[in-house]
Amino acid sequence: MEGQFSNLYLENQLCFPLYAASRLTTKLYAPFLKELDITYPQYLVMLVLWQYEEQTVKEIGEKLLLESNTLTPLLKRLEKKEIIKRKRSKKDERTVIIELTSKGEQLKKKANTIPERILKSFTDETILDTEVVAFQKTLFKLMGILRKKEVSETC
């Protein structure tokens, strides 16, 4: 009878190792981000801005899979720290554009070593760097599939 429900065992779930690995990975970032005085979600916003520079709130939300009601308070805190500035679009006042300040640009130089340091944190005798990179590619594929499903379900 017990084997009948083995599909409900924790070790047979896809969601659990994704969830746990995400939490543990985010913890790895904490000391590095403390040096920058930003949180992990703020770091994700900064990654978008460092890559694409000026972005609308909507564009940032689409890239990070975040709703504007989650993103707006986060952006306000970054603005309060003088890392970003928010301005209204001249074409459409409803659109808010986010851009880096010089302080935000300076953080980019400090943050540049974080990805390498995180990758080193994953390295030990049980996993190769190439496996971590392959896993990242697989996760991006999964995200793409899930995004398509989410879009088709909302239509």
C-alpha cells in the first residue's frame, strides 16, 4: 500500500530540489550582496540595468518574471539608496523608466566578481563546472517552457 503513493515522496518531487537549491543559492549571495548594501531581488534588478541600461518597469518585470506591485517597492528602495532613478516617459506619462545613477554604475565594478565567486562556491569533488553550466541551460529551457504555458493559460 505504501508504494502506491511513492509519487508523493519528497525525494520524487521536481519542485523540492528546485526550491531548496534556490534558497541555498540565494543564501550564498548574501555576504557578497551585503558588501554592496543590496538584497538579492535588488541585485536581480541591477543585473538587468547593468546589461540593458535604461528600462521601463514593465520591461524589468518581464525579464525577472515579477509583477509591478512586487517590483515598485523594490525600485523605490533602490532609488532611496541613490542607486537608480525613476522618471516618467515623455511619450507616455503612465510609463516609468528606470536608469542607473553614477552610484549604480560604480556598484557594477564591485559586483563584477560575484558570479565567479558563486560558481566557485558550487565547486567540489562531486560536480564539475561544466555540469553547473549545463544545469543552468536546462533551467533556462524549463523557464521557457513554463513561460509559454503561463502565457497560453492566461489567453
